[in-house]
Amino acid sequence: MERRVYIETYGCQMNEHDTERILRLLEASHYLETKDAQEADFILINTCSVREKPEHKVYSALGRYKWLKEKRGAIIGVAGCVAQQEGDKLLDRVPYLDMVIGTHAIPMLPQLLKKIEFSGQRVCETGFDPEGNYLKTILPPKPLDKVKSYVTIMQGCDHFCSFCIVPYVRGREQSRSSREIIEEVRHLAEMGIKEICLLGQNVNGYGKGLEEEISFSELLERINQIEGIERIRFTTSHPKDFSEKLIQAFSKLPKLCEHIHLPFQSGSDKILKAMHRGYTKESYLKKIDHLKEVCPSIALTADVIVGFPGEEEKDFEETLDLLRKVQYDDLFSFKYSPRKGTQAVQFMDKVEEKVKQERLSTLQEIQKEVTLRKNQELEGRVKEVLVEGRSRQSAQDVAGRTRSNKIVNFEGNLELVGQLVPVRITKAYPHSLRGEIIPTHCRLENTPAYQQAGIGE
Ligand code: SAM
Ligand code: SF4
């Protein structure tokens, strides 16, 4: 009998991808996705505990769905980082919760669901899997209607930055074999996927612990050869392990997109040391300068934390200085959020909430201008856009992304989805670009319209 599953996802791309994997797994057990919680037989909240705010959302979400348990007997579960962290305590705290499933237990989901369906027993599964079986491929059983897909290449983290919960809730670094990754990418290419994003908390650590000798840049080289895949991206890279070989890959591998997300967290050496990041402001800037030499068109984004314990005004000034020097295309900025079990919770010199908020606003104001200016630099240029689907802004428009990962909206029909098309950028906005497609008859490389702006620059 067919059943319905509704999944609410919080947090990062890793969680979004886990949700996709869960949906594929459940499809084989006759659970189909619904976007309407009210008709679901199974409601799963896939959680994030990297910061306090997403963690709190779990409890309000559970409160929202309590009546569906009472009225329809829906099975209610919590997955992801909060599940991993809280385990049985969640079952104690929320009497109508049926399932707690940790980050390594995803493959067990169908059998746990069966157990609940037949016995009504509540279950909690939060063990770590040292064999890495939880990373195994879960292939989509039917063609996807999408043009891009995530592919997990490794999980966990060995870095233990003093502010971060990830190593505790995702476990130690574990890489998937290159054979399995290549197989999955080939399969996705056969299904029409054009762009893949390789996922890991620290992709530069790829290969550690595998029997084969392979580095992340070698993996990229192999994926670059797979027919049908037009674009490769990855996230996230740690600046400490950002190698020369990886920098060179940006000029060597034609499918590797000119965009990198390289979190710096702080511009102050004192704070970077307290965070255990393993690099200095100068060494970070050196790598960025070198990357810009090797690949002048590279788009840069990063994560930064303000208000880490001990951050004084002069430390914050160093962060602003780094920001001004690099000129990021976009920035993900966070107020430091103390996480139970991490080292930084015990640090003295906490920064007042009001000061954190002021620093966050100052930083975001500066970045807003830079982002807009960077987007404006593209006005008049022709860019290759991979069309992803209908634009959110208008039914007459489609939307896609440049190789530098900027969203472009332009007039066009859905037949363009999945195609790489040249688009002239006509207007820049803070979060997107507006453009017009270069008509087919103008696309020959010797026509002025195509050459003028230098596509792909
Ligand atoms: N592995 C990536 C790296 O090392 O750059 C980051 C992964 S983490 C899930 C994503 C981002 O969340 C971090 O880069 C950091 O800026 C932010 N973050 C992590 N812990 C945080 C905390 N306790 N408070 C505020 N932001 C935090
Ligand atoms: Fe967290 Fe640091 Fe690992 Fe990134 S590298 S996941 S910030 S511990």
C-alpha cells in the first residue's frame, strides 16, 4: 500500500542531500513524498544543530505536528544532528515522538519504520558506523527532473574547530571509494544531470583512510572526464588544507566552475588561534591572491563568525580588513552561537549579544555594497547559464546559474531547462541578475554579439 512522507529540512546542503537520499530510500518502501504535512503518514524533521536557532526550530516543528499524530496516527521522527546529539533524551522529552535517527543510521530507516508500523514501539538509533556503510550510494530509482545534483564524497570532520559541533554529530572523516563516486556520477549523467556538487565538510581531506591512494584533486580530474557532466562544483574546503594542486585544478579542468567557498571565520590571528583553525590571516590571503592569479575570473564566497569569545574591537577590525582585501562575491555571516560539548563554550570573555549584533550589521552592510558592485561588473557581459527551471519571479521567465554561481533570470520557455545558453546580463540586483538570451542565429562564435563580451570570461 502506498504511503506518504513529509520531510522538513533545516540547515546546510549536507542535510538537503540527506533528505534526498531518504526520499529515494523510502520510495523503495512505497513511501512517496508529499509537500502537504496534513496528508502524511510519516513526518520526518531533518535537523541541524550547528547554531542555536535551527536547533530550536525542531521543538516548534514537533509542536506543530502533534495534532497529526493524535488525529491521523502519523508516525513522527527526528533525523540529523539534533537527533544524533540528543538521542533518547528527545524521546523522553517529546512523548508523541516515534523515531530518533542519527546521522549514520539513514540506511536503517525503512526497517525502523516497519518496526514502528507493526509493533508501535518507539525507536532510537544513533550509533556511529565505523565502516562508512551509511555513505553508500542510494541511486534514484527513476529519472530526476532536475539538472543538478549533490554527490557526497566524504562525511564527518577531524578538525575540531573550537566552536563547531560537526565532529561530534557527524563523526570522524570517512571517504567513499572513488569507484563508487564515479559510478554514481555516471548514473546521474545518464539521467540527464549536467552539474554536480561534491559534498563534504572538508573535501580537501578526501582520500584519507581509503585503500587506494587518491587526493581530492585527482578525484576531480577523474570526474572531469565523465561524459554528459558539464559542470563540477564542491563544498566545503578548509583553507588550511587548500592545496597547490587544487588551486591549479581551477585552470586545468574545464568543467570545474570558477567559484570557491572558502570560509575564513575571522581575520584576527588571535581569534583564529582560539578557534583552532590552523592558518593565519596572512596565509589565508596569500592563498586567495595565488588563486586569483591562477584563475582571474574566480568568484569567492566564505563563512565568517562575529562575536567569538575574546573578540575585541581591534580583532573585528581585522575581519573587516580581510573582507575589504578579498572582495567576496557573497558572504555567509553568523553571530557566534555557543554549542554544548564544544571547547569554546568554556572560554571566558564572552561578547555581549548587543555587540555581536552591531558587528554583524556593520559587516553585512559592507558586504552588501561589494556584492552589488560585483554583480554590476557583469552588466553588458555575456555569460554561460545552465537553465534550471521556471523563475521564481515571473511565469514568463526561466532561471539558471552562471559558472560563478550567480542566479540569472531571463525570458524563455521550459524547453531550455538543462541547456547551457549564452545570456547577456542587462541588470544587476543584490541577489540576482537579469539577462536576455543571445538568439541562436547570433551564437556562432564569429558573430560580433557572441565575441564582443567574451563568453565564459
Ligand atoms: N566545514 C566548513 C568549514 O570548516 O569551513 C564549515 C561547516 S559549518 C557546518 C558551516 C558554518 O557554520 C561554518 O563555516 C561557521 O561559519 C558556521 N558555524 C559553525 N559553528 C558555529 C557556531 N557555533 N556559531 C556560529 N556559527 C557557526
Ligand atoms: Fe566544523 Fe571546523 Fe570541521 Fe568545518 S572544519 S566542520 S568548522 S570542525
